[in-house]
Amino acid sequence: MAILRMRFRFITIIAVAVVFLTITIAIADATFATYSSAHSNDVTYTEVNLSTPSSTASGDLLLANIAVRGGSEAVITEIPYGWTQIRRTDNDVHISVISYYKLATSSNQETYTWKFQDQTTGEGAISRYVGVNTANPIAASTGNTGFGESATTSSLTTAVASTTIVNLFATDVGKAAQAPYFSTPSGTSERYDLNNAPFGPSTASSDAVQVASGLSSVATTTINGNKARFWASQQVALSPAPAPTITFDAATQCGSSSSCSVTTSGSNRALVAFVNGQVGTDSTPSCTYDGVSMTLVDKVQTPSDRWIYGFLLLGPSTGTNTLSCSGSSYIRINAVSYNNVQQSGQPDNYASGSNSSSYSLTTNYTVINANSLIVADSYFAQANNPTTTIAYTSSTDRVSNDGSRVHDSNGPLSATTTTVTMSDNITSNRSQIIISLIPAE
């Protein structure tokens, strides 16, 4: 059998990413970027050649869709290296839709070839998606078949929020006069609608972000031509990339000294220092780490007691260096460092609060950028530390010193308003400073 290579059409589409925020940890959704397509120009063909979509970069997900007439009788004899089949859905001997995926590398082939044993016609496309979890790109898939003037997908179940659901449709006809063949399912964005005139097949792709985890919506499309057609469909769920996460590095306290050694390590570092200073009149200290000045973020006075100051330094020197604060009396320092912090535009937000003669202090706090981490210093005017500190949904204590306790959210938070509460079984004057940090992408 002579091998007839297909011409291909190359189209670039730019999609706008929409980020949905919930009260759970926000996760960036997988976003459609570009695609390439190809079809046969004769009844007889033995291979499908699909080009790599434009602007493909390492880590992008390539999702291939092959629609072929002949259904189960269309035997694939060769799949291009590096591609993994997601699902094959056959409508008897009429039409098949077959999906594959591949994670792009720094050196991708220009063309990928699928070879078939039998004489038939086909249509195919490769879509490029960014923001996909490279460790587990395909979360789930389903297939469905039928005969009628409309086609539907079967639902699937997702485990995480912000999963992108891709809908693939194929039918065994392809008259040019009736193209495009598929209407766009409600609530989705169509990515392509292709037909191989005059014999078919025709295929289309659309997608939507499923904001909450759980059962996906059934996608329904009307097939053009007002005639019942054999069709096959799939839903493919693309796992979103994990949310960027700030990680804890180290913590220390300077006791009753105005300076001490602090050790930092890792990449995209940030150092936060909370200073208990002057009792009564404000006497704002200045702080340096390894001789580099730290930035004062906020300050608050505990009623009838000391002032609390919050300082921040981006990109502190690695290794063991000296943290020193001066200009105020009765200095106590708690310091904590983090990795994977964005090195500009910090902090995300900050706030402070205080009250007197109370068992607890609650401060309303707004996280502006999703996936930011909260770090707070809660202080009360007693000789011992708070017996209980409650912050956010859960919090992790990092270091304490003379009535002051530093704690953080130990992970990313959604862009939302939350409350930070400290409490214990002793009535006292209280204060706290809250700072949130934006993660590096």
C-alpha cells in the first residue's frame, strides 16, 4: 500500500486564563494555549502526521486527539515515541476517538506520526495546555458513544478543585457544506472544530475549568446537518499544577539580647523578625541582618506595655549571620525564615491589633494574593507564654520568647478574609502583628 502523507493546517489560538478562588487552598488551573491539526486528503491513507503546536515549552502538556472512520476495525500499528494513550472509544465499526498525552521537553519533534493498518480516513489535532501537574497530568477520563442528532459525554469524578475538563467529539461524516459540525457545549470554550471533507470524520474539542471537585457536568453538542449520525465522545480531566508553596526554613530567638546568630538557607528566601521593644513611648528600633537593613512593616503597642515591631528582609544572606536591632530598650527578638518567597512586591498584606484585660484577641485579616502564607507574632503582657494560640484553620508555632509567640499558617491560604485569634486562660493586655508573604511562582 502506498503511503500518502497528509497536508496539515496549523492554527494558533491564545486563551485567557481564569482563576477561580474558593475558601479552600487555591490551585492554578490548566490553561489551553495552542493547537495544530491535520487530516487526510484521500480515501486511502496509512498515517496521520501532527505537528507540535507553536510556542511549546518544556513541561507543557500535549493532548492528541485522533478521530478515525472504521471504529474498532481501524487498527493502529504505530504510536509516536513518548505518547501515552489515555483512552480509545469505538462506536462499533463506524467511528473512533482516541486520545493521547505527552509532556513536552526542551527538544520536541516537529511532527508526530500515527500509523494505521487499514484504509480509511481520519482527522487529528494536538492541543497544548500549560499549568498542568506534570507528576500526574491526567486525573481521569470517560468515553461515550451513540447515534443521533446530538452527542453527549459521560461524567467523570475529580478529586481536586480547578480541574480542567476537556471534551472530545467525533462523527463519521465530514461534508464541507455542513462544517463546522459541532455546536459548543454550554459553559465551555471551543478550541477547534475540524472536518475531513467529503467523507469525514469530523472532530471537535472544548474545555472548561471545574471549580469544585466532584462529578463533572455532561457536555452536549448538536451535530450539524439535521440527521442522526454515529458519534463517539470523551471527557479528559487535566490535573492542575500544585499551588506554589512557601516553606519554613528556620527560627530562632534572641532572648534578652539585641543581637544573635540566625541561620538561613534555601532559595528565594525571606527573613521576618518580630521585636519586643520600648515599654510606653514608641522608640522604633532599626534592624540589620549581616549588615543589611531590614524593612519595618508594622508596629503596635500592647496597652500599658511594650511595643511590638515587625521587620522583613528579602533575599537575606545564606549561612549563619548576625541579626541586630538597636534604638529601643528592653529588646526581645523572634526571627523566622522561609523559602520560595517572591522577591518583590512584598508583603502581600499586614495588619495589627491590640486590647486590654481580655482572655483573647481576634484580628480580622485579608489575604490579597492566593496561596500566600500568614506569619504572626501574638504577645500578651504576662511573664509566661500563652497556653493556647489559635490562628486560621490550623497554625504551627515556630518560636516563643517572653510572652511572645510566632506562628504561621504552615501552607498557602486563599485570597479571602480570615481571623487570627490568640487566647489562653489568663486575662491580660494583648497585641499581635500579622504579615502575609506571596510565594514565588
